[in-house]
Amino acid sequence: MEFLQHLLNTGISTISDVLPIAGIIFGFQLLVLRQNIPNLKSVLVGFVYVLIGLTLFLVGLEEALFPLGKLMAQQLTDPEFIRSTVHAVGDSLQWSDYKWIYLFAAAIGFATTIAEPSLIAVAIKAHQVSAGAITVWGLRTAVAIGVAVGIALGTFRIITGTPLHYYIIAGYIIVLIQTLYAPRSIIALAYDSGGVTTSTVTVPLVAALGLGLASTIPGRSPLLDGFGLIAFASLFPIMSVMGYAQLGEWRLRRMNNARNDNDSEDSE
Amino acid sequence: MNQFRVFLGTLLSSLRDLLPIILVVAFFQIVVIRQPVPDLGGILLGTLLVILGLAFFVRGLEQALFPIGETVAYAFARKANLFWLLIFAFALGFGTTIAEPALTAVAAEAAKIAAADGHIAQQPASMARYALGLRLTVAVAVGVAIVAGVFRIIRGWPIQYFIMGGYIGVVIMTWFAPPEIIGIAYDSGGVTTSTVTVPLVTALGVGLASSIQGRNPMIDGFGLIAFASLTPMIFVMAYGMVV
């Protein structure tokens, strides 16, 4: 009964999220552009799919993944647990004693990013537009690696207590340098990737991890450090996506060079 | 029958999308944490719903959100009516954000913090007014972002100048804004890019860039989402300074 109530509530809030958007689009299409919508029936059915899909997706996340993920974050950041993994029992924990947390942070960052629906959408579009040069899985993996590195580094920052703005400013400087050298066609997509990752799946789990960690370690503010992790998760994909394009360009150049070398040998 | 097979394919690829999460959770539960999982049946049911939901969403994406975003973009490009296009861009940004449930939640939370700090009166009416003000601020910020982004696509200006300028704006505002608004401001940037908005806005940008002569959809088409997650930070910090 409670489950059905949850399903109903989520359904209503999804509809109230989608309805204004549909209203604006159909309103402009019919009143300003004065055009009929091609394949109207198929589009309407598609909107219903979006509503059903989002509702089931959100209910499933809230029923299963979020409680379990939050519980795991609590268990892993529990001081008792961390001590039990350290062999030599000392008085204070070192930053290197938190190895399972770094691994969990990276793994959960990677895995939730792969399942992020908005990223799937952007990757499909990028694949179409780039005429196949960017693959759907290539882009998603690049973004997921960025999030994984970002969140692992973010947990390291919370544990060591180093100031957030050092990391963010250093990150912006790297992004700036990469922007100068990366292929022009990737830049806008890379910037978009940063905004897409902090969406439905990743944020609640990452926030739970930050919260658990910040309340375990003395002197950390749960509110501030939870926000810090999300900032990392949206900065690092920009670097990894530009890196992905740079790697692709470099490999292409090397292949061309190899071919040119072969050609010149042949002509001799 | 054919429809069914297509859906089965989508379902399988959703399962593949969820597989990393399932593996990570299973590994840490079995190898590292080694404690019984509460309510295993509920978790399996929830996972099934997530897979099903993702499959439906991806079908809807390709059947509704992408085509409609492109149709509108092509129609505007053909009519070449800049005024209405910019009005549409603002309405789309504003409309998708004001109703966003995540934003409503963040705004209510922010009002509670502001009331606890004695920043505003601790009464339901003034808290509701503060929360509504915050939601309007973020919605206007996203509207402005889409307008600026669409204008950039039409002109073909390089995106990096805008982004760098925006980040400098964020840094400067962080200096002057009251400390309690900063966390909320940074968070509101991520909240705005919802799962329905992203595909629509992406299709609009790419559609515009591919139908305007001299624009390359790869170089010019993306970037609207980057704008939409940048402006709310600046606008919300300004709101914190004014209110």
C-alpha cells in the first residue's frame, strides 16, 4: 500500500515536471510557428513513455538503491569498520587507512554515471552529430572515469581537510590549458558533460557518502563537504572528456604518421 | 511482435547500464562489508523498476523528446524570427526550472536555513516568500542562460570565452555573497539540469546549429547545459546579497 502511494506521488510529481515543458513546446509550435507536429501520435506516445519511465526509475531508485547506497556509505565510513581494516592499531587514523572508501567512492561514481539518463541522452546526440567519431559508450566511459577520479579525490580532500578552493582553482587552470589544446569540436560537449553528471542517480549517493565521511571525521562540516563532492563530480568530467578527444586525435595522428612512413619506404 | 522485440532490446541495454552499479554494490557487500542486507526482496524489486524505467525513458527520448526538440529548432531556423526564438528559449529555460521538484526541495531547505540564521522572520509566510523568490531567481537564471546560449549558437561565438567569464563571475560573487548562501548557490547549478530538460535542450541546440548555414553542430550545437548550470550560481548569490 505504501509502495503504491509512493508510486502515485512520484507519478504526479513527474507529470507536474513534464507538463509545463510540453505546454511550452506545443504552445509555441501551434500558436507562434503555426505548424502541426509531425507524427503527433508517436510523439504523444513517446511522452507517455517518458512519464512512465521516469516514474518507475525514480521509485526504483528510492526504494532500493538510495537506502542501500546510503547504508553502505555509513557502514564504510564507520570508525569501527575503518579501524578493523587496519592491522597495526595506532591512536589516530592516517589518510591511507581509508583505502576502501577511496575505492568505493571511485567505483560508485563510475557506476552511477554510466546509469545516468541525461548522460545517455547527450551521448546518443553526440554520436549522431559527430557521424560516429564519438561513440555512445566512449563518451559515457570518459565521463564516468572523470567522475570516479573526481569523487575519489574529493573524499581524499574531506579526509585530509585541505581547502576546497585549491582543488577547484587548480582544476579550472587545467581545464583552461586543455581548452587551448583540445580539438575545437569537443569543447562545448566537454563543458556540457560537467553539468550532466550531477543529476538523478549520482547526487543522492555521493551526498550520502560525503555526509557519512564528514560526520565520522572530527572537525568537518557535513553541509559544506557534501557540496564539495558534487563540485568535484562536475569539474573532472570536463577534463576527462577533453582528454578522451585528445587521445583520439593523438592516435589518429600516430596512425597517419605510421602510414606515411610506410608509404615513403615503399616509394624508395 | 516487432515492437516487442525492439522493447526487449532496449530492456537488455538498460540492464547493461545498471550492471556496473549492481556489481559495485555486490562486491562491497560480499567482500568488504560482509553484513546481511536488509530487505533483499525490496531491493531486487526496486532494481527491476529502475531497469524498466530506464528502458521506457530511452524509448520516449527517441520517440518524443529528440524529434520535438529538433522540429521546433528547424521551424524557428526556417522562419528566421529571432525575437520569437529568444522568447521561446527563455520560456523553455524558465518553464522547465520553476516546476522542477528538486529545486522546490532545495528552496524549502534554504528557507529553513535562512530562518534559523535569523536572516528572515521565522514564520511560514516569510519562509514561503523566500523559497518562492529563490525558485524564481533560479528559473530566470536558466531562462537567461538558454537565451544567451541560443544567441551564441546563432552567432557562432566560441563558447570558452563565455564559460571562463562565467567562472570569473562565480569567483567574484563568492567573495561578496553572504557565506550561508554559497553552498545553496553552488548546489542550484546542478539541480537545474533535469532529466527531461537535458535531452530537449540538447536537441534544440544541435537542431539550430545544423539548420543555420555556417554552423557546425559539434562545435556550436552543444553548450546550452553548461550555460544553464553556470548562471544559477551567480544569480542565487546575487539573491543572497539583496534579500
